[in-house]
Amino acid sequence: MKPSPKGGVKLSPTPDLDLARWCKALAAGSVVAEVVPPGWFTCKELSKARARSECSTSTSLARMVQAGQAEKRSYTIKLAAQTRPVPHYRLK
């Protein structure tokens, strides 16, 4: 969109073509899962490994990240029927 001389917003001259491009792009591509490097774990994986609740593990992880003992990064991973960003953690 470009500003018009009268101060409003000028719409694209071919909105139907833009809409068609959007529909094609949305139909063709879903979000691609990333490869998580070794050493990065989700809160769920860590809570299972230490036999603690996810709530307890999440609190501990937040404190470790704040103290600079661990790193937090989101990776896009496939979960059941969805691909979404999930926080992963690793020790520094």
C-alpha cells in the first residue's frame, strides 16, 4: 500500500491478484520444522528425565536462565498435528 496524495492509503490496483497470491502461498506452504541441535531440550523432556512436574522444572529453568546458567531459544518443531515454536534450553 502506498500513501495517496490526499493523505489516505491507496489500495493495490489488483486486489484480487494479491488475494490469489496469498491463497496460493497459504495453501502451498506450511511452517517447516527446524532441526534442533544436540544439547537443547524442552521443558517436557527435562521434567521427564528428572521425574519432576513440568511446572517445577519450568520454574527452575526460568531461574537458571535469569542467573545466566542456561540458555533459552525457541525452535519450531512438529507436535502431533501442528508445527509451532517451542522453547528449548541448554546449559552454558
